[in-house]
Amino acid sequence: MKKYDIVVLGGGPGGYVAAIRAAQLGKKTAIIENDKLGGICLNWGCIPTKALLKNAEVLHYVKNSKQFGINIPTFSVNFNETIKRSRDVSQRLSKGVEFLMKKNNIDHIQGWGSFKSPNELEVLKGKKKDLIEADKIVIATGARPRILENMKPDGKQIITSKDAMVLKKVPKEIIIIGAGAIGAEFAYFFNEFGTEVHLIEMQNNILPVEDEEISKEVEKSFIKAGIKIYKNAFVTKIEKLKTKLKVHTEISGKSKIMNTDIVLNAVGVIGNIENIGLEKLGIKTSKGSIEINEFNQTSIENIYAIGDVTGPPWLAHVASAQGNIAVEHAFNYSTNPLDYSNIPGCTYCQPQVASIGITEFEAKELGHEIKVGRFDFKASGKALATGDTTGFVKIIFDAKYGELLGCHIVGNNATELIAELSVAKALETTWEEIAMTVHAHPTLSEAIMEAALDAFGRNVHK
């Protein structure tokens, strides 16, 4: 039996970061992963989807090149090459994680790991079983797509996001169920490649967790691009025909039947907490997630859980941050709990969406007197120069103290711009400090400064 100071169960962005941090602290470390290192994020989620979306963005510029004085009268699209590029990017990064394991002297154990006791894991690979012993164990087994009973995927007609990334050809029509980040990104991608896209959302707005103004701006852009949106809607049944699917829906209380080539299930994810022996040890779970304290410790002292298995927010950067905290706490190093009020959320469709903190509605519900500042990208010199003027920056401050409560950005490069607000909020920055900080000109980031000025009636370029 091999013995370690710490073993990490799962090799995604939470697991491999936790393993590296443990190795940096001088601990004998192993990581158990049944599939490729990098988890869903590197192999089937964050990274390969962004490669696909970049291809869609390039295609959009080619189709609209005349606005830049460039005439491209004919062009062709090789969809297989689009998919191949995405897979190549993913494989390169996964191999990069393998290199990091070797560099940090971390043992990579392939197989399916499950608990035998609080300090023992059994690893099954084919017919071979190995026992691993560890003083500390971190559960980082990630998540999978949530499947509804009336739409179980078959990988061909009814698909998940994973299936969508390896399609052989562009579908003529697609119905996407769920208009959160995953649904919105695939709606943009397939629409850009010529698919007739129908986007179904059971809430009042697409991207329902975002500030309402942001959601409406994306909806307006999607409709202009030809995406058909159905809100307050849900699927009741899917019938398989010879070559099509008959999708039964209810939209605002009225029944509607739609025919399509493919249905994409994008209704969220659920943590992988089954078949790893949690019940055997009595590790507490709730609503499909492992219960943890502020340092990601489970109900068993030496066992920690990080990432998607701990519930929302289901974000790779949250998993990585939790991994650092869990390992440092496990070995009595000084660490601070994660500030969940300062987690950026990003959606990478076009226009992009990024947000941090609370929405305007939430601020009012919490009893804040607020000041709200806005700045449209159509008034930004850099946005006009690049030709991407859709969207705006919206910042919410506490009126009395000027505290930054939240920021919501929709537009080109929103997912890059949000980092400034993450730092600002962590440092408890006020509106004046943001407004008086000199921002380079011309940049899109100036819109943040302008929005802060606008909140207190000092706007210049609005």
C-alpha cells in the first residue's frame, strides 16, 4: 500500500491546483483521475468551448468585413477543422497539466477512486485494484450535465454540451433548452455557423442570474442576429421521428410543438458524488452536494471537498481557489476563507457578459440606498475604432459610503474587463478611487471609470 501526505481525488482545475499547492508545501502528493487530467474544464468545458467561440467570432468578422473596407466575396467554412482546432487546444492543455504533475513530483494514479476508510482509497483500473493511504484527502470529482427525465441524451439527436463539441456537421436546426451561460454560448456559436437556433428558458429572462438590464441587452442582440427566444417556457416531451425530433413545449402557458434536427440539453450541472464511497463514511451531503465549512472541510476532519461537488457557484476559478484554501488549512498554513461575494461570473457569447457582486435588484432588496452609473460602449472611442459598440458598463455603489456593491458588463471583452472590479472590490475600493484612477486612453476599460463618474453625476463623455 502506497502512503501519501495527501491524495486528491479528481484532476480538474480544482484537483490539480490543490495537488500542486500541496507539493509546493513539501508534501508527498498523489492525484487520482480516471480520465484525462484537466477535468471537464480543460477537456470538455471552459477551454474547448472558448476555442469554438473564437472560430465563430472570426467567422462573424469575415462575414462583416465590408465595414472595415475589406471585401471577401467568397469564403468557405470547414466545420470539421473548427472542431479539430478545439480538440487540439484541449489536448495541448491536458498534456500541460501532465507536465506540471511531473515537474512537481506528484504521482498521477489512473483509475476510479473510492473511499474504503477515512484514510484509504481503493483505485480500480480494469480488473486491477490498488489501495492508497493518505493523511489528508481532497474530493474534487467535478460535475456532469443535469439530465431531465423527459430528455435523456442519446449523443446524436438529444445531446449534451460534450456531444455538441464533437458534432460531425452543422445542424440545420437546433433547440437549446436552458439559456444560462452554456445555452447562450452554444446559441451564439451555432447561429453564427448558420443553424436556425431556438433558445428555450423557463425563467423571465435569458441569463437569468445576471442583472436584468444585462439580460435584456443580450436578448436584443440575439434576436437581431436571428436567434429565436422563448421565455417562461419548458419542454414537456420529446418524440423521435425518422429524421427529426418533435418537441412539445409550453410557452407562457400555451402548448407549442416544434420540429428540429437536434435538442441540446443545457439545463445546468450536478456534482459527481455517487460511487465514491461517501455513504460508507457518512460524509454529509445536501441537495446533491457535499457539505463543507468555510475551509472546505467535510464532516470528516481529514477529508476536504472542492469545486462542483460542493454546489454553486459551479465555476473553475472557484474550484482552484478552494483547492488552495483546503490544502493550506489541512496542513495548518495560514489561509483565509473564500469571499463568495467577490466571484466574477462570465459568459463568452457575443456580446460577452461579466459580472461581480450584487445586481441592482438585489441591492435594493438588501436595503441599500444606491447610486447606479452607466456608460455605453457606443460612446467609447476604442469601441468605435474596433467596430464593436454593443453593450455598456453598469456599476452599483452604496450611496452613503461609495462602496462598490456590484458591476455588470455586457459587450466586447467584458470577460477581461471584469478583473479590475474584482481587485477593486477585494480592496474595498470606493467610487471615487475608481473614478480618479487614470485609465489608459483609448481603452475599453475607460468605460469603467466613466460609469463610476456617472454614478455621482460627474460623467464627462456620456
